[in-house]
Amino acid sequence: MIWLWRSNSALARAARGVLTPVALVYRGGLAVQGALWRAREPVIPVISVGNLTVGGTGKTPLSAWIAGELVAMGAKPAVVLRGYAGGDEIDVHRRLTPDIPVIANPDRVAGVQTAAARGATVAVLDDAFQHRRIARVSDIVLISADAWDGHVRLLPAGPWREPLSALRRASVVIVTRKAVDASQADAVVRALDLGDTPTAVAALVLGTLRTLGGEERPLETIADSIVHAVAGVGDASAFFAQLKAAGARVVPHGFRDHHAFTRADADRLAGAAAGAPVVCTLKDAVKLEREWPRGAGPLWYVSQRVEFDRGREAVLASLPAT
């Protein structure tokens, strides 16, 4: 689907044209859904972290960052998410926020009730902007500067779940960046033309290389080295570009978002690396490690840490007082 959404080839343009009527029907369905849903008041305050597109904006690291800030403010947060087959995002959150409850439930209302029953005083909903059944005190919406091309094409003709007009529901809009620089992210903020809606720009920066077994090494150790990079995430190209920016000579291995790695995948990747470092995202590591062959080199992952270029105060101001 990434090829269909982003390619400028004649074939991709023709395919998008064929899918445009379907996207119009999809947009109509969104309007009907928005008119029919009546949000229920939760038992504890709820913060939603979401986006308008399919994957790749940094919801998971931002949700974990917000949960950590709430702890620093004296709150007792829980992270509530829908959960996907394979459990990658559940496992990732449990590693990013080991001291914070992580609750997976397709019914977000029930998930928040479970969080409250476990002692949480606030719930952080990962990927919930389109979830209209539960009221929230703050709607934090992420837009990827790396993926921005100025074209808003709704599913299935493009990656957009909702049009830009949906940002009127947002409490704060955060433009995230991975491989692009701050000036490009600021250009996206201007293009969004959000008026009085608070905005922020946050960089998702590569941190230390780690293994799930607890080994660590500085990211700088891959400079000038051949690295086999594995990514089954929403925007694999941005991850590969980050590793290149760190000085690695990247051999990319891209997979679909939420890819369920098999033993055959692991054997092929380890064989292709032939002893060279294999580096993936944490989201991939929690699944790929289960299949990683014994005797192969270590499977390294690198998480994204959040660094605000600007607007951090606006994000914190949107969180409920404790």
C-alpha cells in the first residue's frame, strides 16, 4: 500500500484514481459515524494520543512520554490500547513504561474501567483519535513531517483516516519528525494552518543500541559499518534514513506494519547479514527475537526518544491537573 499511496508512477496514479470514489464513500461513512456517536463519560480522565494517517507518526513513544510526564506530575497513569494480533505494541509499552499498567482491550471504555480498578487516576489511550465512544479531556494528534507531501487522500486511495478538518477536534497538534530537519517540520505546521490550536514539533531521536537480553552499546558504534536494518513499521523509510544519518551503511529489509515474523524470516535475515549487525525497531524486536536463530549474532534494537523542538509547554498544559 505504501507504493500505491506515495508513488508518482502512472500506474499508481491510475490506481488512486480508481479508488477515489471508494474514498468518497469512506468519507461519507465517517461523517455519519461522527454524527451518531455519543461519547460516554469515563470513570477517570482520559487523554487520547492519535493521528489522521495509518501508522508512522510516533504514537507509541509519545504515549509513553506522556505517561512518564503524568507520573512526574504526581498522577497514576495507565496506558490503554486496542491491541493487535501478535501483541507488539503491548510488549513495546511494557518495556517503555515498565512501572505503568498497560491494558489491552478492543473495548476502550472497558479498558479505562479496568485501569481505574487497578488504581489509575488517568488513562492514556494510544491510537484513539477516531475512537468516539469515550469522552476525553485532551486530544493530542500527531502529524508526520517525514510522510507529509501536501496531498490528503483518504483510505483506500491514500493513508489518511480523516481529512484535515478533523483537526478541529484536537487539543494540541504535534508535528513529529525523524529524518527531516526542524525547518521542514515547521513548514508542515504552517501548511496545516491551524489558527488558534496549540502546536508543537517533536523529534523522535534514535537512542542507544540494545538487545532484549540487556546488552547495550552506543549508537556511534555502527558508524561506517554495514548494518542490516529491519523495519515492519508504518514508515520504514524514515527509520532507515535515521540509521544512515548515524553513519551506517544500511542494507534495508522492509516489511508491512505489524508484520508477524516467522522462523523463515529470521533465518533469511540472519543469513543475509552474515555476521554484520542486524538492527531493528523495538516494535520489531519483541516479535523477531522469538524466532531469532541460535548461533546468529545478537539482534539489536534502537528505540525513539522524544525531544521537543518547541511546544512542549503546550502539550503539558493540555494534560489534566493532578
